Amino acid sequence: MAAIEESGGGGHGKGDGKVRGKKMSTRVDMTPMVDLGFLLITFFMLATTMSKPTAMSVFFPDKQEDKKEEQTEPLKASKVLTLFMGANDDVYYLDGVSADDDNAQASLKTTRHGAELRDVIFASQRRINAANPKDDKGNEAFVVVIKPTDVSSYKNMVDVLDEMAITKSKRYALVDFLSDAEKKVLGDKIKPKN
Amino acid sequence: MGVVKPKKHPPHTDMTAMTDVAFLLLTFFIMTATFKTNDAEITTPTSISQIKVPDDELMIISIDKDGKVYFGVDAKPTRIEMLDNIAQTKGISFSDVEKAKFSIQTSFGLPINQLKPWLNMPKDQMASVKQPGIPTDSTGTSELADWVYAARKANPGLRIALKGDNIAKFPKFKDVLANLQSQNINKFSLITGSEDAPAGFKE
């Protein structure tokens, strides 16, 4: 570090008259600069948010067209996988069964978000698409109805929408309305806890 | 006496290369740094979507973990114009100082009647105020739709993005959605973190 007094005070005893310019070391001590550099790096690394957020586009049907909807053909329950999002990241589902059915209560199953839910969707997708032909527009028969309940979180909704992208389920609907039959089937599962 | 000691040189490492690397990294981090804003802390869910959130012309509606709603528009002139628009419809007026102060806020979450007192506070106090969130109640008063309208009037090209916290409850999202749909907005983006698609997933 202290590289200043190298060969200092020599020169005098030699006595050959010539005064040479003292050769100074051109070496600069970089240590403080490096210190500062790394300090700033640390600061900026901590201050930076590296992963840029991504955006997921969603389209919602126009509210004003509600009246026309009655003219469309109702979905056949056998082609529909209905997902209910409950509290604590639970997902309840009815696979090809309508909530009005007598055995709805018995066929309501529970799964979890993530890989488990994905398996459920894939299984249902395969089953329904194999049993039903594509419609005249070339769409697959499989339809997912997503029903978030009041106890579910925003994350649950995004997760399920993401599953739709992962399983390439093209036809899905986000419905925040629960029919009386569905409320009965779900029972206490969707009651707020307080 | 006769022992010749080797001249002691302090061990000298050449720092130049290290400095080069350090400053290269430093430059990189300075360039890429986007600073955390003083917005509410929101941890967004993740999705496999690859679309990046656009940097400009963006209107962000945030829902924090308590279900409070915040609103933010990106450019300063737009913010001022938006404030002018809302002042007009609500029959209040803002001074130039208040407008200037409003224009530097990236987002806010206050009912309109609390906005003026808030803007009159000193800067350090403004940050410490607990913002109650913009009223979005679908049955009672809802001001979010007014803000969205004012912002779109100021800049019709604004894209709408919704940024919700993981544990925000779904009914809150429903309220926000109702506000947007009352303005005939049916297309918008949800801001999410990025996540790797599961193995075997193909576009």
C-alpha cells in the first residue's frame, strides 16, 4: 500500500553531479476506487428490481349485452368443468356434472392450485374432448366455467386464468354468480369465517 | 550483519482489472435500475405470460392486500390534466401548487374530498398519511370510474393495467371490474410477476 518511499533519499552520495529527475512510480493505488465501486454496485443491486412484471391480457364480455344472452343455447353440463375457488387456495370442482343434479354433492371434489389442478383440467379436457366432437366452427367441446367465490383471493383468480393458458383451454368463462343449487352444493365451504 | 535480507516489497496486486469489472457491473446496474416507488407494497401473483408491461401510456389501478384501491397514471402532464378534469366534474378547484404536487405522485388512494387537504401538507407528512384507498363500493359511492374517465379524457391512448395483491379478496376485484365496465372498458391487462411455464409446455 504505502509505495511512496521507494529508493527515497538515494542519489546524494553518488556525487556525479547530474541531478536526475526522480522517477516517480506511476502506479496509482486503486483500492479506494474499487471499494467505492463495489459499494455502489451493492447499492444498485439491492435497489434494482430485476424481474420486470409481465402483463396478462383479459377480456370481459360487455355488460350491456346481457339481455341477448338468453337467446343462446345453454351449455350442456356434460361438456363443462366447473371450478369453484374457495378459501385457503382450495378449488372445488364439478367435472361434467351440473350443480342441479342429484349426485352433485357426491361428485364435488376438492383439489389444490398448481400441478394438482392442472392434472384435473387435463384429465377433464381429454375426457370431454374424446367424448364430444368438435363443433362446426372447429372449437373443442371442452368448456371451463370459473367461479370465484367471495372467500377466494385475487391470486386464485389469476392462477386459474394462468392454468387456462397452460392447459390451452380456449373456452372458459369467469362467472361471479353462484346459482342457488351451487350455493347448496358448496354449503359452508364458501362462507366467510368471521 | 552479513545476512542479506531481501528487500521487502509490500505485496502489490494489480487492481486495474478488478476495477474494470467493478465499474462495468456498476454501469450495468445503474442503467437497468428502476427505483422502487413509494407506492403501496403489492406482491403480485405470477403467470406464465411473456408479454412485458408497457412503460408508458399506462394507467395502473392497484389493489393492496387490505383491498384498498390506488390509482396512478404515468406522465406528469396527463396527471395535471386528469386533475383538471375531475375538478371540473366535481366542482372543486386546485391551485397551481396543488397541481404541481399532485403531478409528482405516482399513485394515490384517497377519496376526492380528502385530496385537497392531503396536497396541502408538507412533503414529508404526505408520505406518512395512511391512505384509505379510492372508494369503489359498487353499492355506495364509487369514485374510481370518475378517475378512469378523467384520465382517459386527458389521454385517450392510456392502457389500463390492474395490479392486485396476492391476498386481496375477489369481491374487491369484482368492484373494480364493475367500475371499469361501467366505463365500457372490457379489455385490460393484469400485472403479474413472471413465472416459468411447467415442463412440456409449448406455445
